[in-house]
Amino acid sequence: MGMSTEQWIVAGGIGFVLALIVTAMLPDDVWDSDIYTPELAIANVTMAGAGTAAPGMGAAPQASSRISNIPQGFAGAPQGGQGLMSQQPQVQHPGTANTFQAMDPQAMDPQAVDPQTSWARPAAMPGLTPFNRATTERFSGTVHSNIHRGADMGWGQVHIWISNGVGDSKELSLAPGWYLEYLGCPVFNGDRVKGVAFNFDKTTATGVTHYAKDITVNGKTCRLRNDEGFALWSNQLR
């Protein structure tokens, strides 16, 4: 007994609704023809030589346009794809090659470095020369003369001459008068002084000017220069 026209219409409507429901439940990208996973790429590369396409795909894409999607070192990569992969440009982090080329060859070969002496060899810095510390010597005596040299040029320093009581006289360059006043160590004739001075000329000849590192005047000690011989009062001028 055949179905009537009304029954065919009802059955067709039900089928159409079911088709819409099934379509709505499918993933959004199920019809996307651009889905191309590494597995599908490998399958297409393998079948490209035979002129066949991977199941579920259309015509096999050109291997040269898709082979870049295959991760390098993929365990399932076919032998046929190795030649194509080797033609792709190798991307290298900028500066990596230069870094290794600029390294000291001994740094790349641990056996080339002497472990007993490498720690004692500081790295040489271009443009710097070893600093030789000036010699120092102690002085003591009574001030018998003093003068403020260069006061009219803005760099004046007090120079004194001291005698040790046996006829020897030594010239000492101290500091500007204002700095001696600031420290509380003004020097006058007849004062008893002592301290340590630099001998930049490195000679014992008479008449050589010594530069006081520190000086004790009437029991008060004032420091005038640092261990390298640089004037400490320059910090007060900044």
C-alpha cells in the first residue's frame, strides 16, 4: 500500500530537519579544505610519486608548497621527503655563527686550558696599561719656610720646607690653603710636622719635590691624597 502525497511531504520534512540537526553537530572546520596536518602532508608526499591522494583529500597538493609544514626530525618522515626538505633554507638564529667564530679556540677546547694557571691570568683589557704605584717615604721635621705657589692661577698649593735638625731640607707640596683650613691643618713656620709623602720622581737626589699623602700638624693628622696619589680636594670642587 503506497504512501500518500501528504505522508511523503511529512517524511521529507522530518528528514530535512534531521539533516539540519546532524549538520549543526558537526565541527565548524569539517568542510575546510585547508586543513593540513603533518600526518596528511607525509601521506601526500608518499603518494605523490604514485599519483594518488591521501584518503579523504582531493587531488594531492604539490609537495614543494606543503613540505614546509612537515616538522624537521619527524619520526615518521618518509625517505622520499628528505631530498625536498634539504632544499629548504636553513634558518639560523642571528649572531649564533658569529658568536662561535668569535670565541677563543681555547674556550672551545677544555684540554687547551691549563687548570693550574688559568685562574691566575686576568683577561687583558685593550687600551689599559698596568699602574705602577709611586714610592712613598716618611718625613718629619720643623717648618722653616712656606709659600703658596700658583695661587693666582687657580691651582695654588702650599709648599713647605722642613729641616730634620742635621742640615737636610726637604720640599713638600701639601694642598691649597683653603683645603688645609677646611681640614684644620694650616701650616706655619716653626710648626712640627710629620707624615708620608709620594716621591713621583723615584730618586733620592736633593731638591726633589715630595707630595704629601698625609700630614700631622701639632698632633692633628689630615689626609691630602689617596693611595694612588690623586688629590682629595678635587672632590670638594665638584
